[in-house]
Amino acid sequence: MKNSRKMFILIEAILAFMLILVTAAMLRARNGKEPDRIAVILREPDTSQWAAFKYGLRAAAEDAGVEVQIVSAEGQLSAEEEGSMLDREIVDGADAIILQPVPGGGTGELLEMIGSRVPAILVGCPSFGEGQVPAVGPDNGAMGAALAGELQKDCGESFPEKTIGILSETADTKEGQDRENGFVEALRETGKMIAWSVSASGQDEWKELLAAQPAVDIMICLDDSSLVAAGKEAAAGNLHGARVYGIGHSTEAVYYLDMGNVERLVVPDEFNVGYQSLTEVAHRLKNRFYKMKSADISYTVLYRETLFSRENQDLLFTMSQ
């Protein structure tokens, strides 16, 4: 009887010792594991329009203890080329993907397939998240409507006589379409017609395209690239006195507002787009049962008269990082 009791105690001691060894090995493995790597795929990521977004990514990566890698999508990718690029990043060891949608569609369906391999999220257009793919970005329709509201407020009774042209580098994306629809819908009750709506990519293309358009009183720019192009042409005196209103989030966009070449600037909080998108995928990496969520990010209307007020300091700071 005593021998049986001694044997039982010995077995218990051995099992406890083995449990301690296994636990220690697991802790060493966890502590020695390299941080998860999140690949962020953007077009022209080195331009200043992405400064606040990348600052948000870095802040979230530090908080979450993950590694972030910015990957440049050269030129205008097709859905097939984008798929090959995503596959290459996963093969190279990316644990999650954050992606700017490419023009022409197909990105949502592509990420649904990718999502079975690694967590993936879109940035820039939360309306994409109406399907199965989560997305983080500003309410693009609301920003378009905000431009219409600022325009009507500034023009007052003279608004019916004003002619309007629309510029958009992203006209063939969901993001650009939502912005233009929001602007046009907000003016529907006024009966105001748009004189023309054009799209281009690259500053050289904008210069030639703008020179070919009939003169208008107002230019509405629906993204940072078109706004900077119009601001540059306004500064050079090439817009025949047209007043520029638009959406932008680069230091160049703020510069043209400050110089009086742009009347109003609607700025999405790109810092939070970066922060929230990376935080969502980091949560998913830590908990495979976590369901990533889409998020609408706020925006701010900047006025030249109050540009450097205390209320705008944080926003301007993130744009300059």
C-alpha cells in the first residue's frame, strides 16, 4: 500500500515537472517568435499625400507589436496583376494584407479569396465593406456633399450663374464615384448642371487636360492629385480666374489653401485610416475568431482664415510626418 502511494506521488511529480518544461518551452518559443508582418500595398506610397496614413500605420504597429511593410503598386494594376502581387506578398511571408483598391473593380472579390489565407482589409472606401470585405476610410459621399455645401454658402445668390467643372484622378474607382455622386446629389434640388467632368493621372496630364477644357467659374477637385494640379495651375494664372474647391490631405494641398489658390479644403483623417486599418488586422492575427469591422473615418473642412488654429494643429502635424 505504501509502495503504491509512493509510486503515485512519483508519477505526479514527474508529470508536474514535464508540464513545467513544456510551459517554459512554449514561452521561449513565443518570446523568440518574430513579430507578425503586415504588407500595405499602395500606389505612389512615397508622395506626401500618404504621410498621415503611414504615420497612423507606424503608431498602430508600435502599439500592436507587429511589423509593417509598405509595398508600392507600380502604375495602374489590373485585377489579375493585383492578384499576382498579393500572392507574391503572401508567399514572401506576409501575415496580413492592407490594400488600396485599384481602379476598374474586382478588388473586393479578390480579397474575399485572399481572406481564406491571411486577414485582408481595404482602405479608402468603406462602402466596399458592404460585402464580405472589411474596409476603412472616410464617408466619400459625405465629403462630396460637404464641398457642395461650402460652394453654395460662398456663392450665395450668385450661385445659379456659376459654371462648374469636376476633376478626379479616381473617377473609375468606387471612392471617386461616391465623391462625385455625393457632390452632384447635394446640388440636385438647385437644378445646377455640371459643365464637364474629366479624369487624368500625373501632373503633366492634368496641365494639358485643363488647358483643353472650356473656362468655368468653379473647379471641384475630388482627390489630392487633382487638387494639387489645380492649385498649381491657379498659382500660375492658368485657370482664367476659376475658384478651386476640393478634397486633399497632403502638405501641398494645405500650401495652396494657405496661398489663396484653393478656397476650401476637405481633409479626411488619414492618420486614423492607417491606425484603424492596421489595428483591425492586428486584432485578427491575435485572435483567429475576431471578425474585422469596416469603419467610417471623420473629415475636417479647412479654411484659410483659421488654417493654423489650435483645433487644426493635430491634423496638420500628422500630414507633415
